Amino acid sequence: MADHDPLPALIAALREPVRLGDRAVAGALAELQREARLARWRRAGWSTALAAGLLLAIRLWPAGSPAPERHAVRFAVAAPAAGRVALIGDFNDWDQSRHLLHRQSGEWSVTLELKPGRYRYAFVVDDSRWVADPGTPAAEDEFGTPTSAITVTN
Amino acid sequence: MRPALGCSALLLAAGLGAAPLEAQDPRLAARLPTGTRLAVERLLDSARASGLPTEPLVRKALEGESKGADSARIVSAVATLGRYLGQARQALGTGADEATLVAGAAALRAGAQPARLRALDSLRARERLAVPLSVLADLLTSGVEPERAWTTVREMATQGAPDADFLELRERLMGTRQGQAPGLPPAAERPPTAAPLPAPHGPSP
């Protein structure tokens, strides 16, 4: 019985795990690269979300200290013959349609909630006549119409 | 460019790039003729670049429109207010808030000297300057002799008088029923009170 040479089989056996190892390493490397790509995109997602959150916070965060408290301020004028009286001023963009006064026994009045500060204003009677508030100081005016000033305190 | 860096930079650039759009106030677009609006927006951009509040300038433009003023007058009024706001900020410092600057600008427009704003700033906490400045503006606008108005306001500030005392001083001085501040009865129900000014103490600066 001829001796069987075990060497080729042994070599083949030794080679086999090595070849398998090569594939495993290549696969692992590919997997690692894929994971790295995914990780970069995940970081991109988080960074984008963080930047968006930061921008949103900057835009929405109230500047400086908390918003000052608002206070009720009553505006009133005697105009018994008027059919309509509007309050117009710094607090409503000088828009006649925003704050119409309510009549009660010849007196027209409206109450607004205002933050502390200095406001210039006037009454507009029947959509045409500008009237200053006789009870508050006259205000500086560049446009030649009667204007009053009020200071709201804390 | 890495995705993370690229996305963040793009977003930040978009966010920062959106800032100039704030200049296009929809209220101005709705109420002012195009030429007037563009001129006012240039003034707003300038104010914004100087760190000044723009809302008072927008309100001034809207006031002019509401009062039927022509374009030149509106632009001039906005520019003038911007100048006074800048002077007020220079006198009162960058920490002065919008309400304080508006009151300071009113006082300056009424004839107060910037040095007096600075003096008041040194006497009273900056967050408590709006009312004294507003009262000073009212007194000057109503024709009270400037030295007397200033000395009285300064004296009250030196004594640490509360805001309500400044308003009461104005009532007594001007005989108005101004008293619509919180805690006081409705203004129209308060009878006018007139009393002489308290005697000023100390020399005027």
C-alpha cells in the first residue's frame, strides 16, 4: 500500500481557512465602511437638527429680560354729538379700524392693555376730525395734527 | 465637504441670509407708496446696523401715512426720529431699552440737552429712566421753562422718587388729569389738580 502523502491535503486545509479569512476581512471592511458612511450621515442629521434648533431658538427667544407686564389703560373723551370715535396711536400702528370707542352717556371710552412706556395718540371723531386728549399732555408732532402723549408705568 | 458640516453650514447660511428680509415690514408694504417705503426701509436698515430699535421708526412712518402726510414729510420725520434715537442711545448707553430710548428721544426733541440725559442716567438705574425722561419731555413740550423743568426732574431723581411721583409732579405742574397708570382711577374720573412746583434744590448742572 502506497504511502498517502498528507502534505497536499494539509496545505489545502491550511489554505482554506486563510481564504475564508480573506473574505471575512474584506466583508468586515466593507461593513465597517458602510457603517462609517451611515455614521457620517447620522452625524449630519444631528448637526442639522442642532443648527435648526439653534436658529429657531435665536428667532423665538425673547430678547433680554422677560416681556414687561401689560397694564390696563382707559382712554376717554367727551363727544356727545359724534357718531363714531376711534383711538389711534403708537399702540395700534395708527390704524383707525383697530380700536373704536364705546359710547356711554356722551362719553366715549376704551380700555387697552399696554406695556410700560411712552405712547403718542389721538382720537379721530367721525373718521375725519383729529382730537387730542384734553386730559393728557400735548405731544410733539411733525405732521400738524393734535396729538397727546401718555406714559404707562410699571 | 462632509455631510454634517455641509448641511449645518447651508442651514446657518439660509438662516442668516433670511435676516435682511426683516427690513421688509408688511405694514409698510401695505400702507406706504413704493418710493416712500423704500426710503423708509433704507432708514430702518441704517438704524438696524447701528443697533437702534426700528419699531419706533416704523410707527412714525405709519403715523405720517395715517395723518395724510406726503412722502417727503414722512421720510423726514422718520430720519429725524432716528437721529434723536441715536443721540439718546449715545447719551444713555447701549444698555438702554426701547422704551427708555423712545422717552429719551422725545426729551431731546423737546429741547433737552444730551448732557442732561447722561446726568439723569448717572442718578437713576437705567431701567427706571423712561418715566423721568418722558415727564421731562412733557414738561418741555408744554412750555415749562427748561431750567425749571430739568431742575425739578433732576431733584426727584436724586431723591430716588418712584415713577408715580414723577407723574404726579407733571399733573400738578400742568394741571392735567394724566393718571392712567395702573392703580389709579380712570383718568377721566379724576379732577384736574393744580399745585405749584416743589421748590428745586441745588444748582443746576
